[in-house]
Amino acid sequence: MEDDGRGFDAQAVLNAADAHGKLGLLGMQERVMLANGTIEIESAPGAGTTMFVRIPLDSKKPAVN
């Protein structure tokens, strides 16, 4: 997903994820890891944000509708 908003220092947010009880990015990171996936966040103040989430599909399991 991508936006052209304010952007932020992604690494600083992840390092201070427990500050003020906000766990949004950390929670997303944990859930992606539980699904054996990867998450990459590209962002900088004033430059918007792009997030790449990759979760492998298991071709042996039927799709859930």
C-alpha cells in the first residue's frame, strides 16, 4: 500500500513502538511474521509511505472465501 502523506521515520517508530501504547506497526509486523511473511516499510518525513507485505501462499490448502 502507498500514500503521499506526511511520511515518518519508520525505524524510529518501530524502535519506540511501545511509546504511548501505540502498537500499530509493531502489531502488523508481528502478524505478518506469524504468517511466515515479510514486511518492508519505506518512508521519510515529508515523502509519504510505501509498505510491502509478502505472505507466501500454501498451494495445498483450499482458498478461504
